[in-house]
Amino acid sequence: IRYSCIKLGALIATVNLGCLTAHLAEGVMPVVTPIAKLRGDHDQPLNINGDIAAGAIATSLGGNLILLTDVPGVVNKYGMVIRYMDRSLYQEVVSEGSISSGMLPKLEAGFRVLDAGGKVGICQPEGLLDFFTDNPQGTLLSKKSEKEMKIIQKKREFERTSREINDLDAQEKMVSDSLFQYHNMLRYWLAVNVPGWKSRYGFPTKEEV
């Protein structure tokens, strides 16, 4: 492919899934070069942004999308990583000018996959496996706001630590100070940030536990 051809860009109209699904069915992981061609009888090769191509493939397959980058995730104007991002927050940080040009196509592709029902994460390579846990690294795109996602995560953690404390209590084992303090910290955070939230576990003292 001539260098001048590489400079030609395009938007994706359709994705030919035949080759991809055949390889996936055989347990083979395809490596895709994002080069396309014009519709019709044209032989002109077109360069497709890799993030946009990955998003289109994920959407067509009905799958999830992990976009790897050399930064911890999407950051706000203060340089802090945004753990959960919905469209409202996306528009906000774009208007602030805090998103780099290289991150924009990742987010554009990611929200298309999200709209199609997929799960989308943007992280560094070392955070890849965490994407499949309840505590993904980097930035996770969501239809819910960052605060709503944080509440969900805190509730999950509270339920987990509550079960752990109850199990230890049933076995007449000692509850560590660190676990007890973390559990109480979660309970306090939820009581402050979730209107009407009440713990079914009450507010026991260390001695009661």
C-alpha cells in the first residue's frame, strides 16, 4: 500500500464477520489490520482508525470492548482518572478540553459499543485481566453516572464484608480490626450518600460483633 493511500480515511459502513466468526469458532484469535476498501469496484485502500474499527467489530459481534492505552485511563482537568464515565460526564470533560485527541476516538467507539449492550473499558495492558472482575482498572464506560456506579460498587463491597463478618461470627472467630473498620467506613459512606439507605445489619459495636 502506498503511503499516500494510508493517509486516506473513512467511516465504516459494514463489517464482514464471516472470516472473524470462522476463526473464533476454531478458537483462533484474529489480529485485524484496520484497512478497508471503498464500496463497489474501487480498489482504493482506506485507513480506518484502529479504535473505531475495534468498536465496529465489537458492536457487530455483540461483544465487549477493551481499549488498551499507555495512560491509566480517561482523566479530568485535575489529572485524576475517571473510574466511571457516562455520556453526560463525557460531554463535560470534552467541553473542558481535558481529553486528548487520541482518547476521543476511543470514547466515540466505546459509547457505540455501550449503546449496543456491550461492556467497555479503557485501561493500560497491566489492567486487562481486572476488566473481568468487580473492580476494573482504568475507565469503565457506563449508562449510569459516576456516582451511581460508585454507589453500586460500595453496596457490593458492603454486602461482601457483611457476609464475611457474619461467617466469622457464626464460626466464633475473631473479626479483624481492619475488616471491621472498612465495613463501618462503607456503611457510613452509604448512609451519607444514599438517601433513605439503612443497613439491615444495624450499627453494632466492635464488642457486639
